[in-house]
Amino acid sequence: MTDDHIAQHLGRIAAQDRAAFRALYAAASAKLMGVLLRILGDRAEAEDALQEVFTRVWLRAGKFDATRGQGMTWLIALARNHAIDRLRARPPRAEGDDAMEALADTAPRAEVQLVARGEARRVADCFDRLEPDRAAALRGAYLQGQSYADLAARHAVPLNTMRTWLRRGLLSLRECLEP
Amino acid sequence: MSEPPIPALPEDDALAAELALGVLEGTERAAAEARLRRDPALMARVIAWQERLAPLNHGFAEAPVPPDMLNRIEARLFPAPAPRRTLWMTLAGLGLAGVTALALVAFLVFSIPPARVEAVLTAENGTLTYDAVFDGLRLTVTRVAGEPAPEGQVHELWIIAPGAAPVSLGLLARGPLVVAYPTPPAGWVLAVTVEPAGGAPEGKPTGPVMMQTEITL
């Protein structure tokens, strides 16, 4: 019924199928490593996090509900959440880091150019309609795991302003995607 | 610049989006995640936002994984049945020949670890006891002595694989806890901590460990 292979693997992993676990690992590990590396910015920590993520995949596969979403989306959400847990547990960063990041992020990056097809194309179009600052804040939150406080510092606005920006951006995005 | 008040992104949907993005921090994040664990409607909204934002996943490039990573993960999840191998090597070392040794090895290889495993968790002062039973498909935890956690607190059950972080199996409230869970290998640990109502805020134990026990087969 479904051609979501990741979802099929997850269904079998929930029944303790180790072969399915290996197949899932082969299909998803490079992508999840990319997610962890992008958010954590440190290879050793990303490798450590990848072990933890696959441990949780084995233990929690039964919680995945194929009627509500895609297998890969679930996996990436699991990896993002774990990476963000680690980020938030880090001690506060020194001044200056944010300034460096802000500088580095002013240049357009390859990964911001979304693949222009299907759903991705729609989201890309909807992002184009957002004010550039708000779109940048949303991408920073999603791709780099930045918190409201990080984003407020990076865009030099008060935290509540950032919250308003982001919530407006999300509302516009939702309206654009679901006309 | 005075912008009009935020229009109809209902508060829960905004919170769900914030949870899907992960932009919250500290106590706000902890409170939101605690609510998420007991609010299926909010969870459904979070999943809907994850799907809505999923096309952004194209922004994550794939990255190379060390070649031994799968072995490391499997070693952690599926510890080798060490005693069996030791005995096999002992037999080989002794040079025991013929049918007897073969039969013994066959017996050892084909004997299936017990599906049903029981563990007892007792508080140090002995006033509270939980019985944990793995039947191969489910874990059932029943309070057989003592009282549940007082108002505002809850007992949370954790499983800990060797060298891994604790993973929550659920909250021990008034009735028995039943979760789909395979029988863990020997050496894994069950533990109960005292947590604020709703469970450990960030999925990691925060309260004192009341009791713990190692799985033995």
C-alpha cells in the first residue's frame, strides 16, 4: 500500500527485526549524520549522537505511526530533537560566537536552495513570500537548531520581537501551504 | 513599529510549531515537552508541523558515517551472549572431541533465552515495591507494596543499556504500567526515579533514584 520504505522498515523494527534495522541504517544513516553534524557542528559529538539516535530508533520504532507521517520525517525529527537537546544542554556560549555566526550566515548557502520539485517546491515558494529576515530566522531554527534567544541575538532584536516574527512567519507559511 | 496582534495562529498550534522547530529553551521548553507527553492532540499538531516543515530537510546534506558505526550501535543494542562463547572456546581449548561435544554445542546454540523475565524493584527503606514482568512482547509493571508518588510528583520507570543514557519507559501512576517492550538482555538496568507530575521534563531523569535492579536471565 505504501512505497515509504523507511516506514516499512520501522514497522518491522517495532517487531524486533534486526535485518530491518540494518536496512534502515543503510538507508538513513548518512542523512541523519548530516542532520546531527549540521546542528552540532562537531564530528565527534555528531557520531556519539548518531549512536544514541539509532538506539532510540530501535527502542521507539513502535511509536511511529505511518498513518500520520513519513518515516524519514519521523527519523529526522528524532535526530533533530536529540541534537537540540544536546545544544540546549551546552553551557552558554561566549560573546563573539554569535557575531561570527551572523557573519558566516549572511552569505547565501547552497543548502538554502531547496530542491525545486513537488512539496519542496511549494515550501520554497512559500518561503520566498516571507520577509527575508523571517525566512532566515525560520531556516536558522530548523537547520541549525537555533533557539529564540540565539535568533534574537543573531538578528539583534528583542526576544519577544523574534517570537512574534517567527510565529507570523509560521502562520504565513501554514496559510500559504494550505490555501 | 506597531504591528497588529498576532492573528489566528491558535496558541496550541503556535506551541506545536515551536516544539517542532525546537526553538524553546529552559523551563518553557521543559513545560511544553511535559505537556506534549500527556496531550495527544498537541502531539498530533506537532507531527503535522513536522510534516509541513519536512521539505526543509533537503537543506541537510548527507554526511559520511564511520565504517564501524553500525557495529558499535549493534554491540550496544544487542550485547553478545558472552557465557556461551566462553564455554564454546573452553570446549575447543580442552579439545573435547566427537559427538558429546557437538551435541553440547548444539544444545547451547539452539537453547533460546527465556522470553519471560521478572524483576523486582524495591525502595531502600522497603516501603515500596514494583514487580516488573517481561513476557517477550510486553513489559508489565505492578505496584505490589506501598503508595504511588504524592500529588505533584510521579514515579518514572527507566531502562538503561550498558553505557547508554536512560530511556523512559513510562510513568508509574495508580494502575499497572503496560508497555510494548522486548525482553532486554541480561545486564540492562531498570530504575525508578521521582519526577515532577507529567514526568521528567527533558526526557532525562532529574529526580532521585528510588530503586534499581539489573536484569538477570
